[in-house]
Amino acid sequence: MKLTHLDDEGKARMVDVTEKPPTRREAVATGSVYMNPGTLRLIRDKAIPKGDVMAVARVAGIMAAKKTSELVPMCHPLAITSVTVDMTLDAEKDRIEIETKVVTVGQTGVEMEALTAVAVAALAIYDMCKAVDKEITISDIMLREKRGGRSGEFRRSDAAPVSSKRTAKKSGKK
């Protein structure tokens, strides 16, 4: 298998996507932020001293998706057409579940943008809450689905389709 980010001399390079046709591409990533039950209650009640944790984390995730090419060395800058950052408070497991979806029409995928959005949203939650909870754990950041491009569709074997997860969230089911 030839490594795409190395030239024939073994030097790092950005992959040339010039000849690839632009297509619709989307990716969904998820992650979890575990915390003490009291911290989760403070977030739910919007009582964290730094402000509305969920609102800040959502904006941080969106901004991160847009800045991924500045953070990850071989990523192409992309014209992102949509970013969503959804979060669910799970009191049974003392966690916030984060799900991001990123869409573009372009010559390369948006998996890194979706993963970066999850990671930075989780970091924003940590930053907002670290004064009240030093034991917060960020975990399970992963690509759940991707569509478009030469490799077509991918869905983790343990992943429910995005549409059913979003429907469950809206109806209050999990």
C-alpha cells in the first residue's frame, strides 16, 4: 500500500486532488465527555460560572470544523457548506454525548472536520467546567459515518443511522 502523504523520496506532501470531480461529501463524528453528576446538573441548569456550556461548545465545534486545515497539517482547506453540533446530556452515564455532521461539495472528504469539531467541542466543555470538576474525561471520539467520494459510504458497524439518532433525540428517546 502506497502512503498518499509521502512523495517518492519519503517527504511529506499534501495529496493532489486537482483531477478529482467535486461531489457532495458528508461525515458524522461522535464523542463523549464524562463528568461528576453534580457537574452535569450545573450544566443542565446553566449554573456553571463561566456561562452556557452547551452554547459555547456548539460554537467552538463549528469554528473548529472551519479551521481544521490550519490545525491538521495535510488537510485541504474546504468550502464547508454545513456544520451541526448536537449534544445530549445523559444523566444515567454522567456524560454529554456530542455528534457533529459536516457537509461540503468538493474534491476531498470532511471526516477530519467532523472529528475536529467533536474534539474541540469536548475541549470547550472541559475548559468551561474544569474549575468545578477536575475529573472530566473526554472519550470515544470516532467517525460514525461518511458519504461521497471515490470510497463511497462508510458506517461503523455499531452505529445507528444518523437520521434515527436525530429522531430519537428530538422525541426524547435514546
